[in-house]
Amino acid sequence: MDTLPTEQLASWIATGEVLVADGRGPKVVRCRDGLLLKILRPRRHIALARLFPAAGRFTRNAECLLRLGFPAPHVREAFWLDRPHGLSGCRYEPLAGQSLEELLAEHPERLAALIPALARFILQLHARHIYFRSLHPGNILLLESGGFGLIDLLDLHLKPLPLSAWHIRRNFRHLEQALQRRQLANFPLDALRSEYERLRRL
Ligand SMILES: Nc1ncnc2c1ncn2[C@@H]1O[C@H](COP(=O)(O)OP(=O)(O)OP(=O)(O)O)[C@@H](O)[C@H]1O
Ligand SMILES: [Mg+2]
């Protein structure tokens, strides 16, 4: 993986639109050419991040989803931004759609109507061995083409077997905790869980 020239990063940030930032700077930038730039800072273990860049993991996870037939961003390039600090990045084609978090804020009744389809989607992910720890409404898009797509794919794992009951419970607990953290108390989690269970028993 090559190192991106510093000026290129500065130019993308200066000419693009910063969509998400935190205390350490921009995290997601919409570039002038329409691609999304994601800046991946190591959360812990800098030594590991130097060896296994997060941008590489993001790219592999996106490719894995696409291979299995699930919509995901097409990553066009991945690069080091600051290798000694384990900082990497990638640029990908955005998926056309709206996050379920936005939908919940703007049209909660539309989200409620989508719960059966969302339960089916999550069941399909689990059946195809996909364990996505960051499964929450900010990382699931309702696509313009219909159906759902996943973004923010760092915490995605392809398990050797379909998800066990334990992993399924744990995955729903992640979702519950994310809803609490993001203060999304009006997300219809109980309805989603019971629809998922109903489908699983069929
Ligand atoms: N592939 C994509 N297609 C469309 N929009 C995207 C895509 N990736 C990111 N976005 C937009 O950027 C926002 C944040 O992206 P992402 O979830 O990857 O970053 P994040 O750092 O986790 O931010 P957050 O903490 O808000 O989840 C998304 O909610 C969405 O609006
Ligand atoms: Mg996210």
C-alpha cells in the first residue's frame, strides 16, 4: 500500500465537504470527484495498525460483502496517510441512499414499515456468516434502488459457520447499546427482534 502525498490529502479536504469530523479532525470527506474519503485512525494498538492498516481491512470487508451479493461501497484506492502512526485511508464510491438513522429522524413511520424487510436483511447477513459488530442505524443505508446496504465496515467478520444463537443475541445487544449511545430510543428494536425471531423459526 502506497503512502499518499500530504498535499493530496490537504487538497481533498480543502476542496471537498467534510461530512463527519471529531476532535482529531475530518473522518469522512465528500471529494469534488464524488468519491468519499475515509480517514482511519487507529483506536488502539498502534503497532498492529502499522502492520495491518485499517484501510486494508475496510477494503477486504467491502469486497467480501460484494462477493456475497450484499451492496457495499466499491473501494477505488487505499493508502497510508501516516504509517508511523498507523494512519491509513481509502476512497470509495458512495452508495446512493439514506441512513436508517436519518430516516428515523425524518420519517419514523417509514422506518417502522421497513422493519420486516430489515429483519430479513439481518437474517440473510447472519445466514451468510456475517457478523457486523457496528450494525446500527447510522451504518445501514436504505438504498435508492431499494434494499439495504452497509457502510463503515471495519468491524465486520466473516465467520466459518452461520451465526450461532449466542452470536445473534450478542449482535442484537450491540445494536441495543449503539441505540442507547446515539440516543435513538424511538428505534423499533423490539419489533425488529420479534420479526427476526419469527423469520428464523420459519
Ligand atoms: N458508502 C457510503 N455511501 C453513502 N454515504 C456514506 C457512505 N459512507 C459514509 N457515508 C456517509 O457518511 C456518514 C458517516 O460515515 P461512517 O459511518 O463511515 O463514518 P463514522 O466515522 O462511523 O461516522 P459516525 O460516527 O457518524 O457513524 C454516513 O452516515 C453517511 O451519511
Ligand atoms: Mg458509522
